Amino acid sequence: MKKSLSTLFMTLTAVLALNASNVVLFHGTTTVTSSGNSSASDEGGVTLKINDNGLDTLAFQVIPFGVGSIGFNGVHAATSGDVTVYSAERDIQVGFTTEHATLFARIKGEYMTAVIYLSNQDVVIEFDNVGDHFQLPNSDMESWTNSNGEPNRWHGFKSAGGTFASTSARYVKLEKSDDVRNGATGSSAVMTANSIFGIVANGTMTNGKLMAGSMSATDTKNHAEMDKANGTDDFYMPLYAKPDKFNVWLKYTQGTTNANNKANVSVKTFDGTYYQEPTDKTYTNLSGSIVGGQIPAGDWTQYSFPFDYDSYAANNAASEAIFVTFSTNGNPGQGSKNDALYVDDMELVYLGNMTDLRYKGQTISGWNPAVTAYEMEIDGEPNLDDFTATIEGVSAVLTKSMEKNQDGSYRIAISVVAADLQTAACYIITTKAPAPQFLPGDVNNDGSVNISDVTALIDILLASNSDISNPAADVNNDSSVNISDVTALIDMLLTSN
């Protein structure tokens, strides 16, 4: 970190006085980046004072870097659904110096992400306490239980229920593997099919609970299930927002080569009440499902499956849980002994992108999603309702806020935020008054050019007023007002131009 930054932070001692009755405290990880070098700490946090007028106060405690508090006062709270966004640009007092700072923060419940830019020091301060809240637990397959050798929060037949659970546990394996994709370290999970009394038992892994209830491979008593009411936390996985995609790395090998056999991935979102796969009836508690899921034999490959919610809209079901099942074959009893499916690095993807930004129905001039700063001519105070946008992300939200600058212009912040708060963009529009409209030669500003304008122009010259405060007087457009403008105005009248 630069010496000037260290000195700057060490001299900062002012701490905001906050009314505790309206205060929310966020504790998380703070990262400071200066000149490309980053340092992170989980000390400190953010204090938010919520005011009745919607102009709130945020104080960032960056303790390990010598900062008492970086404060932003009177910041507009832009709220959409359960997401609140703060966007501000201020000259703030930092110790004995004034720093130009830009803030972009987003909050959802007890979770917050924020970034502060100190442009004078080329410093970025980031705060995040979201962690893996919106992700699948143990998605990287690095945590394994000692009791049964299964990955934490994921299950095979060693934790299964049903009449034939013990038999299945002896023959069908879910194990830890050091076979990982290129560039990765650690472990993956591998499930392997076996043959039990001549019947192929598919290797399976789920975040629900497996049930082995029949010797018939096609009997739906053999299934994976999830139910908030009857299951424990270990066999139930809550969902906090609708994801747009499910990404996962997979490797599928076959005991007996057969191009028609494919491994299977199933991901369902539902309301948390009982659901099983393979299904034994029609379930109306589903809210969404990934599209695809058939995996051909091959080496490590990253798959990205989009979610389909539209096909389940008629169910009107909430998305409160997520049910994931991997199998060495999509059809019970199919495939071959020693078919193996390796799984690693799962990710729920939440989109939060803006693809179009419009003012009064027209795309703003120069629009480019990669460009976040724009300037527009708007007469008077803008109306935020005149700004509309097209965004991507089934759970993404759009927020808008506006504040008046000291010079009379307006700073408009239009933000798109993904459900997990990680993907977000804030587009800033600074307004300026339209250039004054005038008729060249209309010196007396009566809406027409005639001989009276010649008189008015001569009066300006006789008063020794040769500036161009009256742009209509600069008839020949040479950035000054003199006798040549009188000549030009007379010529204009003589030619009726």
C-alpha cells in the first residue's frame, strides 16, 4: 500500500455519531486495494443508519488498515423488492485531507456488498459478507464426513433409508477422488454403478435422501427425496433466490462403452414440501428445473444448464428449496457396471445485467453496457419515471435514485443487481441544461431579425460592451462583437437572409 494512503488512513479519527435505534450493523470481509496490491481482513464492518427521510448514513470501519470510519451522509436509499441500493459521489473529509469518493452498495436482508473508490489515492475499498449464502453448501466437494465417507451435505447409499439400504450401501459407491479437472486442486466426488444380482444399480449422489425400497430397479420406491417437514437440515437445502443457471464440472466414464447411455443431472426448485425422483405421481410443487442434464461419456467438461421457470408457472409454487441429483444413468437399471460420474465445483449463477437503457422510450445516446457514465441535456428537474431499462436475471432488480449537485445539475443512478448481490452495475447519468436557443442577429430578442436589431447592436458597441454574453450579437460567429458584426447584420437584411 502506498505510504500516502497509510498516512491518510492513520490520521482519520472521526467516527459518525449514530442513533442506535435506527442502526443496522454488517460484519464481513473488507479488502483494500492500492496500486494493484490487495489486503483483506474480517475485522471491522459497516454501520448503516436508516433515516425517516430516505437519506441514510453509511460508515465503513476499516480497522486493520488504520481507518476509523469512512462516512457517507445523506445517501438516497433506492429500494426494489427486498434489495436496497446506495449510490453516491462525495468529497469527504478523510483525516486532514479531502478525498473524492464514489460509493456503490447493495443490501438484501442481513447481507451487503459495497465498493468505495478514492480517486485521489487510486484506492478501492470493498466489503462483502454474503459468502456462499446463495450457493450450494460444499459445492467444491472439499469437505467430507468421517462417519460414512460421504461429502458434507451430499449423500449416497451409505446414508440411505429403505428396506434395501444396507445392501445398496455395500455395492454402490460414492467416494472421494483426487481426479480433478486441469487447473484445479483438492478433491472431487465420484459415484460408481454396480451390478446387484444381475441388476445394474446406478451410482447416485443427491443433496436429499436416497431411499432403497425395492429390488426392482424401476420401482419408484427406489428414489431420492427431499421434504422440509420430515427431513433434517442435512437432507434439506433451502434456496434464497431463483438462479438463472447451474454450472458444474463433470467427467463421465463407462464400464462398457455404449453411446446411447448417458449420465444424468437433475436440478429442481420447489416449495420445500415433499418431492421425489424418479417421480411416483405428478407433482405441482415445482417452480423450476434446469434444461438438459444428459451427459455423454467424456473427460472433464464444464456444463452450464439454464433454468426453466416458465413451464412451471401454472403451479404458482414458491422457490424455497433446491433439489439436486446426479446419476450414472438417466434411466433406472440402465447403463453398466463400473460406469462412473465425477462431480466438482458446482455454482448457481445469478444474472444481473442491463442490456438497454432508455429515456422517454428512446435508447440513450452512446449506450453501451460496458460504459457506466453518461451526460444528457435535460431542462429542469428530471423525472425518474422517464428512465426505463431492460435487464437480465430472473431475480435481478432495477433501482433508480437522483440527487441534485451543487452546480444545479442532477446525478441519476440507475442500477441492476443480481439476487446474490455479486453481479451488479450502476449507470450514472449527469444532466446539464440544454444550450440556450437563439436566432443569429436577433439582438433585441424579439423573435425576428430587422432594422431594430442593427440599432440594438450599435448600442452594444457604443457602450463598449464587446463580449459575447448575447450570442445573437455575434452575427459573423467569430467569438467577439465588433463593427464587423454590424456589417454582417446589414448584409443579412439587404439579402433578406
